[in-house]
Amino acid sequence: MSHLVRFTDGTGDARVGVLTGERLRPLAVPSMSDLLRRPLAEIRELVEAAGEPVSAAGARLLPPLDGRMEVWAAGVTYLRSEEARREESADADVYARVYRAQRPELFFKSSAWRVVTDGEPIAIRADSANNVPEPELGLLLTGAGETAGYVVVDDVSSRSIEGENPLYLPQAKIYTGSCAVSARVRPAWEVPDPLALALRMRILRDGHEVFAGESATAQLNRKPAELVEYLWRDNDFPDGAVLSTGTSVVPGLDLGLRPGDVVEIEIEEVGSLRSPVVLGAEEVRRALAAR
């Protein structure tokens, strides 16, 4: 199994490469955004022509976003998500309507520089009573909207803020530490069917499992191509983007994240994402500054 990665080898400069086991082969491009400005066929050629292996021992993997890349997300794309939103919301019918509607719910999630990755902290809002992780399959998209690969995304959210009023969605979804993306990108041409993947998440507290859930991308109510088509309508992503396709594993209202928790997400054929939980943005800022 191979993955596209952004990495630094200790010199301070970020590079792009292909990681296969312990073999790290650099690509002849300066950045992920440079790679995603190219057609998918050319990206595949560059990956297959990757350079001689370098040692992965001292490499640090970075989020697979840079430049003007953005993360967007789709909401209410699984029945479980629609049910969970209705449970928490004072305006429950709005979620039932969007689940059935022709137009999907799409919202901005994060700019590239705010994204955290494996081992880096995610944050719960200090002004929110209930916060949850939302494990999702993410599409790594070229500037032309072609799917170049798949990632694991944690769309961390405030259930209490969104539940109070759907218009508070940006505050519930967009804040420092709310978006984690796996460092490893599985090339799209190596995944036979993105709608046939098992997805699992668990929450650890003091070393003990307090939540475990699983689902499958086969339960998506919206096809990925449909979500991409709507996202690209009258919109420009010259450096590419990540589109998170929605969640189907949602803890009950009685279980919210606490500082010190650890969230582990795994998507079959794609990869995994492990994130410690902190309260507020300060520790996340320190992790971002340390890169």
C-alpha cells in the first residue's frame, strides 16, 4: 500500500513524496498544491516516476495541504447524521429537509494552515457544552475537481452550538483545532470502490474505550461525484481542495469529548488518524507553531 505525503526531512523545507512501507520516494514537484494544479493523468505519471528512496527515519509527516488549498465538508449525507442532528437541534426539521433535498449541504471547514494531522491535538470549544468528533472519508481534489486520493478527516464539531440554532454552524464547525486530516493520502487509482469501505472510530479516556462505532461508505446518501459537482459550481479551487463527505458514526448526546481523550479513526484501504483532545486553541497553536 502506498500513500502520497507532505514531509520535512529536518531541513525546514516541506516536500512531497510517495511512502510505501519504510520507503519514501520524493516527487519532482515543490508542493502538494503544485501537484494538484495538474491533470490526474499527469499526477499518476509523476507518482509512478518518483525518485530514488530516501530515509524515512528522520522525516516528519505534515498535513497534505498547502498553498491556497481549503477543506470543505458535506453535512447530513448519512441517515445516522440526519438522525443525530434532529436529536440535538431545536430546529430539527431543517435537517430532514436537507437530507431529502436535491442540493446537498456544503460548508467551508478550514484553510490549509489551520489543519492538524496525525498525533497533533484537536480542540473542543471552551464555550460549548457538548463537542464530538465526526469521522469522515475525505476526497483530495485537483484544481479541476478530479479525485486524486482519499484521506481520513475528523470534522470536530460543537453539538450544543449548532443545536441551539443552525445559523451558528460556522461557530460550531470552524475554529482552531476543529479540522484534522490524515497525513497519508491513498491514491485514488489504488482504491477500487470508495463506496465499499469500512469506517471505525473509538474514543479513549484514561486509556479505556468509552465509545466505539463503525459504519461503511456504502451508506452514503450522496455520491462523491455529486458533492464535488455542487462544490465546483461557480467556485474556484486552483490549488485543489479536500472535500469531507459527511459522517455516519456519531456518539450519543450523553457522550461528549473531554480534554485528555484520544480519538482514533480508521478507514479501510485509506488509513488512520489519531488525535489527542485539548480544551481551547492554545495547545493547538503551539503544535502549529512547532512545525
